[in-house]
Amino acid sequence: MKAALGTCAVVLFFHPAASAADDPNPNIALTVPSGAPVRVYLTKRISKRAGAPVEAKLVEPLFAFDREVVGAGAAVHGRVSRVQAVSKWQRASAIMNGDFTPLCKAEVEFTTLTLPDGRQLAIHTAESEGLNSVVNLSPPKKKKPKAQPQPAAQPQPANGSVLAGVWGNARQTAQDKVNAQISARTRGVADIVRAPNKKEKLEEFLLAKLPYRPQWVRRGTRFDAELREPLEFGSAAVQKDALALVGSQPAADAVVHARLLTPLDSASSKLGEGVEAVVVEPLFSPDHKLLLPAGTRLSGAVVVARRARWFHRGGQLRFNFQRVALPEEVAHLRETQAAPPALQTAATLQAAESGGKTQIKVDEEGGVKATESKTRFIAPLIAVIIANKSMDNDAGRAHGGGEANVGGRTAGGALGFGMLGALAAQSSKYVGTAFGIYGMAWSVYANVIGRGGEVQFEKNAVVDIKFGTRLPAPGAKFRETVGGGGGN
């Protein structure tokens, strides 16, 4: 099989002496192919200098065909292979905020994978940069619910109320189970946050106010490093009885864990644009019969794409899947020469993680919208207060003579140009006022007036895809879906 870049497809090699026709339990080579991403997070922050050592752990396990070959938490080591300067726009934006540090980005390659039994495997990954999200290494402990007193018997409501209550509880329970499964698999999408621990967060906040500061990649930063060479984990026998349902229609509401092979962005994606994903964790039936092995391809199309608008109205994106293609090696296991036919089905997005700087929300129909916290309005309010204070230059408030409102000028300078602005504001009350107004205007624009965030999915972004029903005729339902989705 030709493994496309970024997939976790499994390459199967059969012994020439034993074919599928005469061996009831043929051996398969457990191989994670080149191009498959190894998802890791840093356990120690690293300096942005070439050659700096890197220590990380797997966020998600690695799968080969129908089984897990490396569990989450396995140690991975590497080094900073290259350091490059950021774009001119990023540099100019930092300077406008008082940061004159020669900003750079570090590219990392991983070289060693340590298995739980202590064995070490040499790996070779492509150079990669850290992603926007950071794994929370110290998630909050869950509080035990307090025992509630048993309520007194209440009169039974009408049948309609009973059904409504049961339906509401069932939907909530189902959603809780989906979220729990996603969190357990990814350790989790729920545990991935956009901030390091409190100490590092405070340290970074304070250093960001300096005109020149050290640079590092934070502890917990995630990487999706693609393998340049396949990983070999020996071979294993597979029973043909366990493969009887391979390629069968998954049950309605069955959820499969996959990665996107197609980068998507609500600002640039077009209606009808093709979308491909690959199954990275095998899907089994309730009686543990394999339905879709790792490496199964899913293909579909974008049905809604709206870019972000002014006043922080976020972008929207929706894509569905209609075709499921099994790996070509399944044909050998079924004693056929032709590749297994593609399954026509309906499948929508159930959950996803964003590759952009904005959080996303997935609705019940698989639509994705960029969302932003309401707390962003706090910053402009504080900026208005500081700017107003910087303009308060009533000389009568000075104590002991001299120019008044040193604190207001200092705060205004810091708001507009960081620590450098705070120092420059001491030269004149007008400088502090100008910096304060500039900082207020920038904060109001960035948090209130500017465009909202875009829905962005990088290549290899984690998605959970929920199956519907088999399509009655190839293409018919697809055309209906595209037509209906575009008007949402």
C-alpha cells in the first residue's frame, strides 16, 4: 500500500510461504509507516538555540492495523535542529508592543522512542514547530460530589413531561460519554489548554513586558512530528474470523478516531472542496469484531465555509464524509485480488481540536464555529481606565511640587509600549498620555472591533467522526447534503 504523508495507515507484509488461501491465521507485520505523525508534548521547556536537548512524551498511542503498539506516555527524545527568524509582520507587531527581542522559532526533530519495557527505538522525524495548544500537566483534581438528601416522593408528571425528561437526560448522558471517550483517548482534548502552569505563566507575563527577553518553548507544548522512516514492531497472527465484519457499515452514532489529511481554514476553504481523513484507531463492533482498521480512508467535501467578520464574529466551517475506503491489504486477507469496494455512507464531525489561536465549538450537526471568551472585554475596560488615568495631569494633586500623576503616566506608557514605554513616559506627561491612548485604541480594536477568529485545522488535526447510515445510492445523498448544507 502507498501510505500518504500524514496517515497512520498500516503496511502489511505477507510471508511468501504462507498465503491467505492456505493459512487460517496469516501473519502481518506491525508497522507504522513513514509520514505518520507522532504526537508528543514537552516535559521540560527548551531554549530556542540549535542543538538544545528535547524531552517529551507521547500524547496518544500509536496503532498498527488492529492493535496498539506504543502506549501514551512513552518517552521521546530529540534536539532543536534549526532556529529561524519569525516573519516581518510578527516582528513589526512585537515592536509596536514594545518588544524588541529578535524573535525566532525553533524546529525540533525527535530521534529516540523509549518503550515501557525500557527498549529504545531509533526514530527519525521531520523538523516541526510547536503547535498553538499546550498540554495541562497538572489538571485540577475532581471534587467528590456531596451526598444529597433523598427528596420526598413527588406526584408523577404527565406522560409528555416524563418523556421529555428522559430524552433530555439520555442526550446529556450520551454527550458526557462522548466527551469522556475523547478525553481518555487524547489525554485529552479536554486537558489541552492554552496556558502553562501558573508559575510559568506569571514568569512569561512579566518577561513579556521587557524590551528584550530570553526565548524558549514552553513546557507542555505539543508537536505533531511526522516520521521520515517507518517504525517496525515485529509481526502478529490475525484470525480470519475476527475479520469477518471488516468493511461493514458501522452502527448509527458509532464514532471513529481520525486525523485530517486536508488542512482547512474557514477564511480560504471553498464549497465543494474535497476533504480527506485517515482512521488512526481501529473501530470495532460491540462484540469486538474489527470494522475499520487503522489506515482506512474517509473522504468528503466542505459544505459550509464562512470567513470571520468584524466585531469578532467568528468563522464557520462544516464538512461531511460520504466515502469510506479500506486499505488495499484487506483484499489479501479476504483471498481476493481486487481492492475492496468503497463504502458509501453518511458521516459528520462529532468533535475536533483546532490548530488555530481561537477555540472552536462543534454543534450537533457537525458544524464548527470559532468562539472567543467574553473575558476579552475586560482588557479594553482596563485600558480605558489606564488611559483616563494617564490624562489626569492636574498639577494641584502633586505632593511636594513637581509634575503630577507619575503613576498614571507610567501605567499609560506601559500600556502602549511595555516597560520601554513606562520609562519613556517619565520624560513628559504628554508622552505618557499618548502611549496610554495608543494602548487603549489597540486594545479596543483587538478585542472588540477587529475580525473574529477563523476555524483552522492543520494537517493531522485530531477529529472524531460519527457515522450515520449507509447511503442508498452512490452520490444521491451527497448531492442532497451539499445543497442543504450550503444554506445553513
